[in-house]
Amino acid sequence: MVPFPAGSSPDILARAIAEPLAADLGQPVVVDNKPGAGGNIGTRAASKAKPDGYTILLTINGPMVTAPTLYKKTLGYDPLKDLAPITLVGTSPNVLVVPQDFEAKNVQEFVSLAKSKPGELNYGTVGPGSSSHLGMAMLEHEAGISLQQIPYSGFPQIITSILNNDVQAGFMVPGIAMAQVKAGKARALAITSLEASDVLPGIPTMASQGYPGFESISWDAIFVPAGTPDDVVQRLNESITKILARDDVKQKMATLYFTPAPTTPEGLTELVVSEKKRWDEVINRLGLSLD
């Protein structure tokens, strides 16, 4: 079950895993797309499924980390109680993108410019509570700057506005941003992983530009309904870990700017808990609720 539409990065990752998983398990694996509400609808549906090992969820960090705080009344599931972890699939940094002719050439210059023009610089997001919003809110807090959020329906609209200089910045998914960066039409100032990325070579991290600990990554992971037998959890973990080590799967993930990052079930739980703590601080500081 994938709570996003066909052709989305979670869908592509799920289909890259499904075929070899079917071969390893000796039975068909069907990708079922249940999009809506930023992934919350499909994630909730998976959490209510029978815990017999026949429903597997591939979802992103939003429904597992930020949604419980943004939708305290209406979410309909508890990620840590209603779903059992299998493994992290992969991670991808976001990219801080500005117009090609923008006067700031690095993060320090961007912050200095923002301080000289409080509230005047615009940044694009895909909506309140999204990673594109919360990442910039975290930078605003850490850098002591004030920017103006401009919400859009999707990242393609944001990059178009950056190219037109209607907005001056955005934390973007690299799958949308990097084509314009490589074409010399936009500039990438930083990536939001703590370490340099093999799939985004040459772009410095936020951490290396004066903001140690600044991390805002996208990740995809696999879960099953809580109560799924332990032997099934371990079997799926072992199988998917092997699949993520395959060269063909790595290559498919690299085209999406994702790096394989399999974990134990316990490691995935630790990630969800630590990420939730990080983003709860940002959401609560903003007083943000989407109920």
C-alpha cells in the first residue's frame, strides 16, 4: 500500500522493491495506491488492516512524524501504536534553491541579506506544515531571520516562481529542483543532510555553512499493521534489506536522489521518535494546527 499517486517517488520506490520481493517471497506483491491528505489517508488505511503480513505500507516521514502533531483531532491513527516498523528504505536531502542571478551565493550571504530585509524575502512551500515550510521555519529560528511564506500546490509551481524571481528561495525536493540547477537556471545553496550526499555531489550542507545539526531529510520506510507476527516482521526486514543492496535498485533510487538506508525495526522506531521530537519543537513554536 502506497498512500501517494502512481508516478510519485514513493510509488516508484515501492515498485522497485515489489518485483524482487515477490520473487523472494514466492508470491505476488501488488502495489495499491491510496493517495490523499498528504499520505495520511493511505497510512491510516494500512494501520487498520488485518495484521497477517499481507498488508505492507511504504510511506514517507510526514504521515509518521509531523501529522500526529498537526492533526491531533482528525488523524485517526497513532504511528507508534498502530503500525509496526520493518525498515527504513532510503533518505534524500532537501535542497535550498534560489534564482540563478540571486545576490546571495551561499547560506551566510542569504542569512545576511534576509537580516537586512526583514519580512521582504519570499519563500515557496507546498503548504503549512510541509517539510518545505518547517525546514525554513527552523532556519528562521536558528538564524534569527524573518521571511514570507508563499504556499503553492506543488514543487513544480515553486521552481517556476523561483525562475521568475517571484519567490527568492525554497527548500525543495531535488527531483524537481536539480534539472533547473543543472541547466544553470537556478542555484542550489545547500543540502539539508548532515553529511555530503553522493547523489548530490558538490553541494555543501547547511551544517557546513554555519548551522551544525541542521537536518531536514525526506525518507521512505516500510511498516505493517501493529500485531503482525514477529517472524513475519523479521522475514520482511531480511528480504527488503537484501533488495536494497541490489545495484539495479540502487540505480533506480539514485535517479530520485535517494540513497538506500536499511535499518532494523528498532532502528526505524528510533528514527521516528527522534524526528518527531525535532519537528514537534518547530510545530509547537509556530503554534501550527491543521485540524
